[in-house]
Amino acid sequence: VRGYLMRSHGRQRMSFKAKLGLMFTMLVSQIGTHAFVAYEVIDQLPRDANFAPMAALHGLVFVYFLYRFGAVVHDVYTQNFIMTSIGRKKIIYNISWEDPAIDHTVMHMKEDDVVLTISSAGCNVLDYLCEGPKKIIAVDMNWAQLHVLELKLAGIRCLTWKQFFAIWGRSDFKVFTEVYKSKLRPLLAKETAEFWDQNTNLFRDNFMYAGTSGLMAKILCMPLIWSGVREKVKNRTPIEGKGGILFQLTLKICSITSLWSIFAPLGGVPLEQLNLLSRNPQVFVERLVEVLTTRIWKPNNYFYYGYIVGEFAPDCCPRYLEEKNFAIMKQRVDRVKVFYGTWAQGAEAEGPGSITIASLLDSMDWMPPTMIAENISKVIANMDRKKGRVFWRSFADRVHSPVLAHIKADLVDTYDRVGWYLTQFIGPVPEPYDPAMLECTGTDSRPVNSFLDDVAVMAAMAKQGLASKKDVRAFYKSQGSRYDGFREALLPGRDLLMQHAVPWVKTPKTWISVGCGTARDIEFVTGHVKAAGTKVILVDLSDALLDMARQRVIDLGLQTQVQLVEGDINDPKIRKKLPEADLVTCSYCLTMIPKWKDALKNMLGLVKPGGNLALIDFVTREGRESNWDQKLYKWWFSMDGVYFNREHVDWLRAQKSLSTIWYSEEESRVPYTPYTPTHYLYVGEKAK
């Protein structure tokens, strides 16, 4: 986010209206062109000719154009809407949609706690203030969200509870205009005052529907209002029967997964976060239906009450709007520090050992692993190692990132009032855990083949597949330097496994790489190996591949830390040469070992108690093993000596001495084919 804003700062841009006008002009021009060409072609046909086929053809072309145009608009909207709103300093969240009541059941805030959290609309920040921690750092990358919180803080300082509730509970524009210039504005920073000078209409038009999330709520609540549900919610009267046609229509709309990507950006849900639901969308569909039929009728569920009714009630509102908490907030209001930036920057500004609670909401749902690692490392580096705890929410039904898996947080099994988040986690600062290791990097080198190089590799693979006698050593030797270039795309996910799934935060001192090949894996974590002082033992049965591995190690300057061992992991003589290790890995090798179970037993036997076993390889998709495409992939790869076997994963999960730290399955395309086989990532920890 910061990079996006820095790149776009000061850049000359067309106004939003100009962009819409240009897009509309292009659309009209394209439609006019289609219509003119279709007319010209049909007009020149003989009088007695059947023009229906030509008209149908042009009709299909035109429909396809509209589909593609719509797809482009949809992609631009979903990928840029939130970032554009932040860049234009527009409010996204008018209320915070994370239930703070859940936070308190596991955080147990005390007077000496220093809390780092995301400002959003400020609701949860002020709810935390009611608990009385020593300090709250409210961070946000959107100035507009910080301006909302700052106006609330000013209101707490100078208004009565009735005035404060009238503004933030009922969006009373009259009260706001009476107190804004005389009481509120003098307490605001210059930028905040300028923002509210230009946005007083937000209260005039009802702040409950302000921002993009308010617009989404207004659209989605229309059928509920028309169906009479608004009055039932206002009067706290539970819905009876099926709730009528319009209520059922709302349920149906929420169940159409294709519409989620349209409404999600309005609600401040990035496409990356929405994609977490793609593996099991039915779970979220059922949750949405349950929310509409059950949760919105729960007592004091102010989240849905406010949006459906259009205002809060004194007995159904966030805690910071309750009269009983107003006096104590006045006493504590100076404990809130507003910080513009990321939560990682906010933690760095406080300094090492300062943060005791990091409440990160759902912000990590849309971050790639590298960004999570960069930010989490800075937060944990500045947390109290004894009292610190990290709390976050997610749309996913499990821990969604291997970086977070190493925190070993507990699932918070609590029924919240919102219902959108399928999981919530809290965990203490883990030990051993060196956050600096999360910021180590590899070499950034990427082997690249020409098309002819790839053809040569595929020819060698075809020859190997058709050969009655498989000569593995000759097979690899024939490919030479082309080996890595072709397999870079064929064998995906190794960077994710090595950089983020493997727990480098434990600074492993010994690493055995089984089936190391050309030692490509070590390039992903060169910085990690050097920083941790890890002794690396590379094992492979191909002398040709080990020759390439040896040269790579020399080029990386790691020859003093790396030992090469030629041989089979199932050979007792080879195992005698290998010590117990903190880390044992195997990348895309197990499916090529006939005695795979022996190989797994031997690898596990090399892992020290408390150490880790990490693998990545092909597998048939879980739950779809009998599908025709899985059978096709299994047959196709077997011709090259790669045998998909679901039993590999089952064996790992069945080991009582191994606890699963991370497991995931992903699909990726085989180069030059339409095939998308599945590969898994597994990391287990051996019991101490």
C-alpha cells in the first residue's frame, strides 16, 4: 500500500469524471462501429439473400465484445477500487466490522498493556479504550480513516454524551453543525480540519451509509427495508417463517458467489481476501444465510441493527457510544495515539519491547507471504517477549499463510456477532523465534530457457518415458544447464516452501536436502543460510546434478557451509554419513522414489527432536482423486517416472511423532500444456 501511494504521490491524474467520460465515449464508439459495420455488410447482400446468419454472427461478436469490456471494467474495479479510494482519501469503513467483544475474551487487557491496532473507523480503538490499557497506537494507511477517529476523539474531549451520540449514533446533522466550528474544529489537526470542512455532507446524508462500505450496506439492505425487516429489527421482533419474498431474495443474492467480487471492494474486501473463500465457498454461503436468519436478531447486535435501521439506539450500539462509558473515555482519551503508516511502522516507532498486544484485524488476508513476513517481523521485534500476544482474524477457514503458522496461535472458538470471519487466532510471541530471519532473502536469480532449450528437455523426457529401461543418471546428465530453466515453471512453490513454510525463525543449525538436484533450493534462502550459520548437506544419487550443485554452491560463496553427498537416502551406508539435523527437506523427489515409505522413515529418522521435516511434491487433489483429470495427470507424469500417490500425505499425517505446522495444496500449469496438476507443501515438527 505504501509503495502504491508513494508511486502515485504528486502524479498528474485525470479526474474521476473525466475517466468515466472517456470510458463511456469508447463504449459508445465501439457500439456505433459494430452497428455501422453490421448494417453495411447486410445492406450489400443481394435482396433475396438470407441475412440471418450474418446478423447472428455480428450479434455474437457484439455480445462477446460487451462481455470482454465488462470483464476489463470488473478487473480494473476489483483490483484498484480500494487502493484508489485510499489514494483519494476517501472513507472506506464507516464502522468497524470486527466484533471487539471476542477480542476481550482472549486478550485480557490490563492497565500496563500497550496495544497496536488498525484504526479503521475507530470503533474498536475506542472499545479498547473502555478496557483501560496504558496506550493504544491506532495505525492506518488511509488518512480518511484516521480523520474519522480524530473527530471522534475530539468529540469525546469537548462534547456531552447526548451531543456525541447524536452525531455518531444518529448522524444528526443539526447537532454536528452546531458544535463543529465552535468546539470540534479547534481541537483538530490542520489536515483533519480541512478534511471535515469538505466532508460535512457525510453527516447530512447519514454517516451510517458513508464511505464505500456504507454504500454497499445501503444497496444490500434495500430488499430488507422493502420487505419490512427494518421495522422488525428496530422493534427487536424476530422474523417469522421464511420472512417473505424480498427476504428470500436477499438470501438468494448473498448465495450467488459470482456477485461477491462486485460488492466485496465496496465493503473494503480486496480480491485477494475474497479468494481465500474460493476453496470452500459453500461454507461462507451457509454462514451468510445463518447471519441473515439468526445473528442479526441477537440482542445488541449493533453491526446489523445500525445498517438496517440507519442509526444506532442507546441500548444497541458500540460500547464507546454507551452513556455509562463516556466519562471514563474522557479521562483516558489522551491514551490514544494516531499514527499514519503500516502497523509495522507503528511498532517500529514505539521501539523494542514496547508492544504487548498486536490486534491486526483481517489485514493480513490480502497480503502475499513476503509482505506478511516483512510486517510480522517488525511487529514481533518490537513486542514484549514475555507478555506479548498477537491477534488476527481471517476470511479463511484455517491459518492462511505459512508465515503465520509458525506463531502457533490458538483458534478462538467463539461465536461473534458479525459472522463474516470464519476464523480468529491469538498466540503469544513464540520461542524460539528470531524475527530478523523473516526478512532474509535469496539471490533473486531465475533460470531462463529459450524455446529450443525447452524442446530439448521435453525430447529427453519423452525418450525417458518411452524407454523400457530407465537410466536416471543418463537422463539428468543429458539435460545439463537446461535442467533448471525448464523445471522453474514445472516445479512451482519451492520458493514459498523454502522462504516461508520452513521455520527459519528457529535458526536451524543443520539442514539436509534430500534429492537436492542442482541445489536450486539453496538459492531461495541464501541469506537465511548465511544469517543462521546453517551447515547444509546436499544429498542426491546423480553425479551430474551434484556437479551442477557444486558449482552453484561455489558461485554463492557457501562452500565452507555446504557438504555434498552422492547416494540414495535408503542406502544404510549413505545414512551413516548423515548427522541428525534441525531441518530435513525434500523437493519434488519423493514421487520418484519407488520405496517412498522407507525414504520417509529415513528422513524422519534424521530429524532431531523439535526439528522440522519439509516436503513439496505432486499429488492427486484431495477429495478429487477419482476425477478424470487427476487420473490423466497421474498417468501422464508416470511416463517420466513421477508417480502421484496420495498415501505420501496420509503417511505424514499419521505419524504420532510429527505435528503438522503447515499443509496446503495448489494447482499450477505445466509449461506448453493445459494441464494443471496439484502440488502440496508440508512442514511437520518432530516431538521433543
